[in-house]
Amino acid sequence: MPDFVHASREGSIAIVTIDHPPVNAINPLVARQIQARVAEAMADPGVAAVVLTGAGRNFIAGYDIKEFVRITSGAADADVDLGGILDRLEMSPKPLVAAIRGAALGGGLETALACHYRVAAPDAQLGQPEVKLGLIPGAGGPQRLPRLVGSQLAAKMCANGDSITGAAAKELGLVDEVADDPLAAAIALAGRASGPRRVRDMCLEPGAFAAPALPEKVLERMAARHAIAAVECAHRLTFEAGLAEEARLFRECLYSDESKALIHVFLGEREVAKVPGIPAVPAPAVKLAAIVGGGTMGVGIAMTYANAGIGVLLKETTGEALDRAMAAIRGNYDASAAKGRISKEEAGRRIARIQPVLDYERFAEAGIVVEAVFEDMDLKRAVLAEIDAAAAPDAILATNTSSLDIDRIASAVRRPERVVGHHFFSPAHVMRLLEIVRGKETAPEVIGASLALARKLGKVGVVVGNCKGFVGNRMFHCYRREAQFLVEEGAGIQDVDAALTEFGMAMGPLSVGDLAGLDIGWRIRQQHRHLEKPGVRKPLMEDRLCEMGRFGQKTGAGWYLYDATRKRTSDPQVEVLAAEVAAAAGIERRQISRDEIRDRCLLALINEGCRILEEGIAARPVDIDIIYVTGYGFPAWRGGPMKYAELSGWRRAYDRVREFESRHGELWTPAARLLELAGA
Ligand code: NAI
């Protein structure tokens, strides 16, 4: 059995070190080893006190999340019994001191709380972030933490999941000492300590429990409410009874859909980087990136690289266009500095990394070239050919196209195997998603390098296949089309948006259209009219709105009206328009419930997601989920569209799709993959 915990001696002080790379996560094995090594040391008559510490940069970063999945999926026979182990640690007969460097988070902080004294580095990180995974601390944290810092603050820490520094923890009484060398200080403290001082024996502040003031958004989540309830137990109950109630609340969270969804997203963000058939390579040592096109996207992409410490050449066609781009970049950085997100000096350094250029002269020095010119095939092919002539032989040639065929773009160069789609989302320096589009010739190592580079840029890279709209926009098209159909059939505009924001989407589908600009889709539809299949229902409303010059927020009117501050109000005229459009098209109008709105929009998304899986455009459901959570405002606590379908039942999804098919026809034909997943 591997040894993750070892003991050493310094005089009469035993030092027990957790050495479980990379971050000293605990699992049942590590926890049992901690207990065994501490118990052995305690039993040694030559030992006066014990110090518990972590090897490397952290104390304990938390409980191994994969263990939770093993339990809920039935794969692990044992349950989490960290609480029991920590109880026995706390009952140790000689002083037990935690020396904390780096992270003492989740089960790590709970372990430190079971020690009799705590010494932390000033920049150590202490917290109970379990709520971010839909869980509560379940190994005594909610009972011990309030005995040290007071119940209101303890409840707040457990409910919002934010951590505090070692220095702040000292102020609050959570740690006894701060020291730059916490191990040496802990050894000294252990030598002085007169005996065990158990947190369980400490008294809480008198009086009733006062719930912390927290934003409603936080309190909407069951885990946050349960975390507060668990801390309240410390007030109402004995320590033992509090532990029992805390364990019950923990289990309720552990088996909740919320927690399954959040854990799926947490692990999924890592899983998407491991693609079958793609080599895991280190990020290419890119010192210079060249961006062609300094419009909305080029500006954001340039900032993304500059933020990661990488130099940028930003190429435009005219001096004026370059000036505009650089002014936008300066404006964005100044705004960040004004808000205190970065210092003025840092803003200056980032701006200085971006060099405006009008030619390809220095392109041969760049490790990657990203094309972000207008969405026009001929232009993109011409630009790629120019890039081909100028770039180094081993450079990655990336295109930021949002809808064009990567293979056709790649055929304009002599090295199509180096061409890949890097589909950023607007604003590119803010949004975390990067769709990495794989053309038929793209070399696997270019995909692997793109994934590693995405991580270096602070993005979540997800590999997708080449088709119209790739994964995200292709599915979103079906979702937004359904929203329009619903309005035509009689659903209120605000009802459509509200049904989806109530579900948890960051914005409703019609508001998103207004934000992005309705004219973009309208122009594309005008160009592709000849490709439309006769007899298939088309949405009508957005074309009509565009014909009226209502392009959304930028024209002050779209589905809604907007004032100068972009505040939204509803417009009865659009409801009238919907009735007229329906009458002219012979669409029957009726009352439509929010349940139906939600199901139709989401199942349109899910059914298309199933087709995307069938076609291999996305390799796994988790890829789709991460795209939606990181790029489309899908609530993480629902797990993404595919996880949501799984948790609410594939059979239910299938039955509902069949029901819609019988009413609305071929756009609702269930995908073969949906049929398969439903076992129908
Ligand atoms: P934009 O119209 O804001 O910017 C395009 C820029 O390219 C203009 O500044 C233009 O002067 C410049 N340009 C044109 N030809 C050039 C050349 N030969 N050399 C250098 N610069 C040249 O367009 P936007 O929105 O930035 O889109 C760029 C690309 O990104 C398009 O392919 C678009 O489909 C894609 N995209 C756009 C998203 C968005 O939300 N706007 C999201 C994701 C991708």
C-alpha cells in the first residue's frame, strides 16, 4: 500500500507530514494513514507533542472529489468517514498542532480544526468551499468553525465558500499564530503547549443564532441553506448531536442533483482537455502571437494573449483601424485599472505587449497566428494565403471563424495540417470558452497544443468537429428558433425569457438576441435563402423585427425597447406584431405555460446535442456541457444540457420530444442517440 503520510522527529516533537502530490488531497486511505501516524506518535513515550503538516506547497487542498462520485455512483463500498477519523484525532492525549502553508480547504480546514492549535503562513488559504460543489463540510467543520470565529461568520464562510488568508484567520481567532515559517513556529508552539485544547470543548457565543446576510442568489442553492443549518446546529445541539445532524445534511447534499451537476462540471472542465487520440503535450512556448483583424474579436483576442504575458502583433488594413483597435484596448485596460482589478502599472505593461502593425514583416517570429477578419470565405482564404507565406513553418494557423467551413479555409494554405479553428466568444478577453475546431487535415499535435495553449490563456478549450455553427452555436440556433416559434404561437415575450431565467439561464433567449444583434442572423439568412428546405417551418419574427430596423440593443429596439443606459422595457407593439405574423402564417395562438416554454427550448437544445454526438462533432456529452456552462450562461448547478437531461431522465426527455413531434412535425424527430439513451 503506498505511503502518503510519514513521521519524523525533532527532539520530543513528532512531525507527521502528508505527502500526497500534487495538492495533498485526502481520501479514505490518506485519512486513515494520518490517523495511524498520529496515533503511533502519540503512543510513543518519547513524544511530547505532534505537529501535522503538508509536504510541498499545501497543507491539504481538500477531499478528493472523485471519491464523492465513487460513493454516489455506488462504486465505493466505504462511505466518507473523515468525521470519525477527525474525532479520534481531536481526542489525542497530547498537543496536536497544525502547520499550514498554502491551502487548507474543505476537508483540509476540517482536519486543521480537529487539531488543538493552528499556525498558518500569512498568505495561507483557509476556507470551506464545498458549497461550490453543491455540498457542505461534513466532517465537523460546521460544528468547530463557529466555536472559533462565531456562528455568523462561520455560516457565511460555509455558505458562500470564500476562503480567507492566514493573516485574516489570525485576526478572527481561527489560527493561533501566523508565521512565515509555519512549521518551525508550530514545532515551537508544540514544545510550549501545556496540553490538548479541543475545539469541541469551547463555548459558542451566547444568544440566538443570527443568520448571515447573504445575497439571494447564494441562498437559492440548497447547499448554502444546508450549510447555514449545519452551523446553526452548533448553537442548538450538543457537539455530538450537531455532528450527527451535519452528517445527515451532508448526505442530503451529496445525493442531490445540484451536487452531481456541479461535480460533473468541476471534473468536466479537466476532462475536456483529455481527448481520445490527441496527445497531451505541454503548451507551446509561444512568446509572440500575431492577430490579423483588430475588430471586436481581434481586440479581445489580443488582450487575452497580453493578459497571459505573451507579446502580440495586431495587424489591420489601415492606420485608422489600428488606432481604433488600440483605443479600444487602452479603454478596456483603463477600465479594469479604474475598477481596481489590475494595477495601473500592470495595465501599462499589458498594453505595451501589443504592437500595432500594418504588414506581415515580423510574422515569422510568431508561434501562433490568429485570423479574426470579417466573416467572409473569400477574404479569409486570401488572408490565410498571406499568412501562409509569412508565418514560421511550425506556427499554428488559427481562424476565429464562427460559422465557415474550416476545411475550405485550410485549403488556401500549403500546410492545412497546421490550420485549426480557435473559436473565441465575445468579449474574448472575458469569456472562458474556446471551441477548438478540428478540420479534416488538422494534425493531432496542433489540437493538443491548442488545448494546452487554451489553459495557459486561462480558457477552457473544448475540441469540436467542423460543421455549421460547430457545437455551441449550432445547438443555440435550435434553442433560439424554438423561442421564436413559442412567441408566434402565443407565448408572451417576457414569459419566454422568464421561463429560461427561472430555470437558471443567465439571460433569456430573446434578450440574448437583442444583446448579440438580430441583424447578424438576418443577413446570414438572406444569403442562404436558397438552401432552405421547402415545407419546413421557419421562424418569422426576427426577420420582421429587422425589416423594421429593430436590431436589438444597438438600435434601442429589438424584442424589447432599450433606453440610453440599455435598460430594458417591454414593447406591446411586438406582441401585436406576433399576433399579426401568426395570423398571416395561419399559426393558431393559445395560452402557453412556462413549463412548456422551458421544455421546448431546452429539449430543442438537447435533441440537437444528441445529433451532434451521433455525428461525432462532439466526442462526449461532457464536451457539450462544458461548452454550455462556460460559453452560454447555462447554470453550472444544472450540469449543462446533457447532464440535465440525464438527471431529469432521458426517458422523460424522449417522451416529451415525441409529444412535440406529434404536434409540430419533423423539426422534433428524436435523434437516434436520444432514443438510445432513453432505452426506448
Ligand atoms: P469586426 O467587423 O468587428 O472586425 C473585423 C476586422 O477585420 C475589421 O477591423 C477589419 O478592418 C479587419 N480586417 C479585414 N480584412 C483585414 C485584413 N486583410 N487584414 C487585417 N485586418 C483585416 O468583426 P468581429 O466581430 O471581430 O469578427 C471577426 C471574426 O470573428 C469573424 O470571423 C466572426 O465570425 C468571428 N467571431 C465573431 C464573434 C462576435 O461575437 N462578434 C464571436 C466569435 C467569432
